[in-house]
Amino acid sequence: MSDKRKANPTESLSKRKKIEEEIPSSFEEDLALIDALERESQSESSQNTQDSVSSLPPARQEGQGNEKWRRAPVAPIDPDKDSIIFQQMEVDNYVGHHIPGMPGNKSGPKPIVRFYGVTSEGNSVLCHVHGFVPYFYVPAPPNFKPEDCQIFCDTLNKAVFGDMRSNKDNVIQAVLAVDLTIKESIYGYHGNKKIPYLCITVALQKLIAPARRLLESGFSCAGYGQRGYQTYESNIDFEVRFMVDTNTVGCNWIELPAGTYQMRSFSTPDIKKQPIKLSRCQIEVDIAFDKFISYQPEGEWDKVAPLRILSFDIECAGRKGIFPEADKDPVIQIANMVIVQGEKDPFIRNVFTLNSCAPVVGCDILSYKNEKDLLQAWSDFVNEADADIEATILSTLIFLIFLIEHLTLNYQGFHILDE
């Protein structure tokens, strides 16, 4: 029999666990070092809990945020000499009006596409894209002549206006154009034969539905009688149509060449000629839909901008066993962490708390006397940090809806976040 004593698995496990507990991780050491440096930089030592509660700061005023939270300043831009390149993170659209120097319908409302993005230097961008309008197709009537396009356009435009119950958008011309083109349907077998189609362009995306209904139910045009038209590509989202036609893909890089865009600012001598900024983005511009360059995510453009990612969690003084309700449960704490894509560690760690809170290693504790001050301060923080992506344990939308409902019910005239 061997003289060696058999190892006891339980004893080895307990020893290893004890050693691991005694040796702090590198992450804990980093946090401890950060905390030590922050304590050294403070001119006064921390007071006791009672003193700290009595001297809690009010909500910060606009423009008094922490410099650490803000993005790097934008270098001077000359629209005639400098191009702007950014990675677009979101595409949406809104209804606006004509801007001098931009294409599109000069009277009445028009759809405007928005790109939200970030430059390689980390500056936030909002780009308004003008001139792109919704359209769909119908097969042209037999023996249709190109010179009859205007008649067809005017007749359909009149029918769409007659179908309107209201005109809240103050549409002046519903159907902008009808053009004859040669296309091939992908439905059924037809020997790959191309036939004439009418491309019908409307002023707003919402006008496609009534135009489609009128055409499919039976539409009469002078010289071609009354007939039903099968519509094509009439159920495509406007953003999808725009991205396909401009060769734009999700989160790709966009270039605005020099001399093709107009800069916006918060102050302008004539708002009709040069619109003001509508957002908190550092760079806000206008450009025509056929002027920007869309790069495919390959080679040089297969990279990710230094996006800011905000992770936050909300704690409420809830009732036991009941999920917090906006009209009953106050917010007592919001914890945040912001990291830049590609970086190893977050550059912001803080907790906004109601009344006092025990110190947290490597984290800024911001305490407030009442809930309204806490929420106002957190709102200022979100605007200053200007995150590109927001993440929470639950759905971000659920948290934001809860906060908005809570403020609406409890604090009149309070705007938690800028648009």
C-alpha cells in the first residue's frame, strides 16, 4: 500500500476557495485604486451621514453638467471644403417643409429622412435628407400614351382629395407625378415579358393607402374608361424604400461630400432660409437624397464608430410582491454606466439616489433631497452623456415609459428628456 495520503476533495476545495477570497481580482484592485485617487483629490473629508443629508445638492442647472460626461468638442467645419463622414445608427422620417437649396415639393408638406450617427472622432450627427418621396406602381391601361400621364395624375389627385375626411397636414397636391415606365412582374409565369407600368408618386407615405384603394376598387380616367388596377410595391415601408433605392444598409458609413450639405445652428438670421437645430446632436445638417455617398461595410468601412453605450437600472420604493406602478411608487435610485465601444472599461459609473447612500468603490454617488431633483439631475446627465445606445435589465422602452408616466402623473410641466 502506498504511503501517500489520498487527497481530500472537500479540504482542497475549501483551501482553494480561501485563497481566492484572500487574493482580490484585478478588477477589484482597479476600482479600489480609482476610489483612492478620488478621495485624495477631495479637499475635505467626507462628513457623517446626517451632515451629508442636510447638504444635498439641488438639481443641476442646464449647462452645469460634469465635463467628464460630455463628448469631445467638434473641430471647425467648412461646408465648402470639408466632408462629413459618420456611421449611421438609425433611420427614420418625419413630415416637414421645403428648405431653400434642397430638392422636393416646394409647397405643402413633404417627407424628410433622418440619419442619426457618430463620426470616427466620437461626435454625434443628425442628417436631414430631402427630396425622396414615396411611390408605387400599377399596370398601364392598354394603349396608354405618355402624353396622358398628366391627365391620369390630375384625375387621381382629385379623387384622393375627394376621399379625404380631413387635411391636417395641409396637403396641397396629393399625387405629385405619374410616369410611364417598362417593368417586369415577379408574380406568376409570363415568359419574362416586360410591360408598361405607371409609377405613381405621392406627397406623403400615408397617401398611398387611399390611392391604392381607389385604384383597386375601380378608377375612371378620361379616354381609358373605368377599371380596377392591381397595385405593386404599395405596402413597402418608407424607410425601407429609401434605403434600397439609395443603396443604404443598416449601420453603414455615410459621407456628405464638401459643397453638398448645409449646416444648422441654434441661431440663424432667417429661419425660412436656414432652419435651426432641432436636436442636441453636435453636428446637424441638411442634404439632398442623391448627394450623399453610402459605403458598403467592407474593407475600410467594416468598422464601428466609438459609440457611447449607456446601461442603467431604476429602483423604486415598491410594495412587496407588486411590480412598481407609475402613479404610486417613487423612484429612489438610478444607477448608470457608460462605456465607449471598443474600450475595456466604462468611463462613467454613477448612482443618482434619494437621500444618502453608502459609498460604492469606483462609483460617483449623487444624492438629492427629493425625487423631482433626482429625476431632473438624471435627465440632465442623460442629455449630457448623449448615449448612442441605451440598455437596461428590462426593456429600455419599459423603463422610459414608466418614468414619463410617473412624471406626468406627479410633476406637471416636467420634461424628463429632450427630443
